[in-house]
Amino acid sequence: MQCTMDSIPASAVEPGGVAPTPTNFPLSSVDSFPSIPFFRTKSSRVESLSSGSFSGPKKDLLILKNKSPRWHEQLQCWCLNFRGRVTVASVKNFQLVASVENGQGSQEHEKVLLQFGKVGKDLFTMDYRYPLSAFQAFAICLSSFDTKIACE
């Protein structure tokens, strides 16, 4: 999964970085809201972003990507460490970290910003951190149900 966060600058995940916080919300009807999404998943919109159809500074966008799994010697498989928060293996389990543009990972960019995983039959857990809001994190997790085949 890859998400481009249109409303969060990439600098928000740097030490001391901040994300813009709206100070007021104008009263208006739902129809008057702009049609710019607050995130995009790779499956639907990365092509339009890379082709230049998005009007805005591309270099300042926060891009979230799946965290790379590590080889577990004892289990002889690739694993993600959910720190006990996910207890059932599932194709729906994922962790997202901030993408590093130059390809060189740092400890700061390996911080998990969002993790989602199965804990029981029809039960899932979601953990998120700044700069994501609860609404953004929940929307990303819901989108994973639309893009993954439910074969357990």
C-alpha cells in the first residue's frame, strides 16, 4: 500500500516538524467542500500524481509506504513486529512508515505511523500516531478492505 497525504507535509515527520492545523471551520454545506482528497492509495491515484495532473508541490507531500518485513531466523519467514498488538496472521495486516525519497532509510523514518491488524474473528486493531488524524488513519484502514482479497 502507498498513500500520498495531500494535507500533510513530509517535514511533519522530521524532528520538530509540524502539520498544519485548521484554526476555524467555515460553516457551509457539504456540497461546497473542495473535491481534493486528503489521501490517495497507490491502487487508484498514484498514476495521476506522477503524471502531473495534481496541482501542488509534489516534493512536500507525505508519502506512506508499507514497512519492509525482516527475516525471522527461528520461524524462517518474513515478519513485521506488531509489538503484541496484532495476534492473528492475515493478509489485511499492515504497517505504514514515511517514505524516504533518497532510498536511504533512517531510524526516524522507520517509525510506524499506522498499523492495522487482525486480533480475532471479525476483530481488528488500529494504532496511529502524529501526523495522522484518527479520521485519516481509519479511512486508510477501511481502504485496505477494498483492495485486498479476503483469503485467509
